[in-house]
Amino acid sequence: MTPDDLEQTFAARGWLSRQPQSFRARIIAMGRLVTLARGAPVFRMGDDPGGVYGIVSGGIAVLGGTRWQLPTLAHIERAGDWFGHGPALGGGLRILTFQASEPSVLLQLPLDQLRPQLRGDPDFAARLAQMADASTETVIWMARDLLIRDSARRLAAVLLRVTAMGEVPPSDVDGYAVNQTELGEMANISRHQVNRTFAVLQRAGLVEVGYNRVRLIDVEGLMVFAYKEQ
């Protein structure tokens, strides 16, 4: 990946797309590329702070839990999304688990390079802190999806969210790497309900489902199905 490739990726969507081009170039120059196989962890709950990450390609699964509950799959982030900023801004250990849901490439900003910038440049610190706003928007989106009472519409909403509303093309021509079990976990429904809903969505020409893959055929139609009567 060249700096121009990375500029194109991070200018398209996500926290860094909202920043001036000069700041994007500064961030890109600071980063180093990391390649992950499917299932490989970026970091886990309780890990040391580490760095901040931007997704160049692939998908990164987000798992969260509490001291009373085991971690569960909540979301899949796509190219342009950023994560891992909490410890860089406030210290402490990791409170979420992030792992590759498919082969992925990340841009890592090492913590030892970030901290001098955060201490010495108030503008840099303020812009990096805006990453927290982007994460809050995603959390609100997740919560609102789960408040959809109808299970079929809830699944459609989750599918739109974890595919970035179709704005990020899948890395495979057969569609996005996500299966029925994962979607059921994120939408809080059974695998049987997922399969039953997929049958409806396929008959309507909205999606095409393959082995561990989902292809979006009609994003606007899927949005109407997911968000009607809200």
C-alpha cells in the first residue's frame, strides 16, 4: 500500500476523513502496516494499552463483555474505521477485544509515537480525541439496532451496519465475510431465525447468501425493509 492508497482509503469514511488532508498525511506517515489472518486478535480485554489502529482492508470483529458476562460479538468494523484510542487518551488496559473476522490489513499508530504528540501538540490531541466521538456514534447505532422489536428487521439493520451500508466493497466477489451464527449473535436471534429471514430477503432480491458470505443486492431496498415503521 502506498501513501496515496492509504490517503484514498482514509479520506473516504471514518474519523480521519473528517480531518484536514495535512493531518491525514501526518497520521499515515506515523503508521505502520499490520497484516492479520482470519481469527487473529489485534488485542484482547485486559491487554496492555498498545497503539491505535485504522482499518485498511478486511473486517475487524468487536467483542465486549462485563465482569458479570462473557464477551460476545457486537459489531464488525470496515475500511476507514479506527479503534484502540481509549488507553492512548486516558490510560488503562484494554476494555474490548478486537480480532480479524477475515484477512485484514491495519495501519497501526504505535503508542510510543503518539504520546509525545499528545503531550506537545494540543491540536493533535484534540483531533485524536475526536476518534472517541466516532466510536460513540457506532455504539449509539448498535444500541438503536437492538431496540428494533421485529427480529427480521433487526437482522437487516445489523447486516447493514456490519457491511458499512455497502459503502465499503467486500473483499470477495461472493460478498462480505459474515455467517449466520455471527449475525444471529449480533442481532440477538437464533440461527433458525437468521435463515428464515434470509429466505425472505433473498426472495425479495435484497441479498444473496453463500457459504459464510452475504452479498448485498439492493442496499436501498434493504434499508426500507430494516427501518420502516420506526
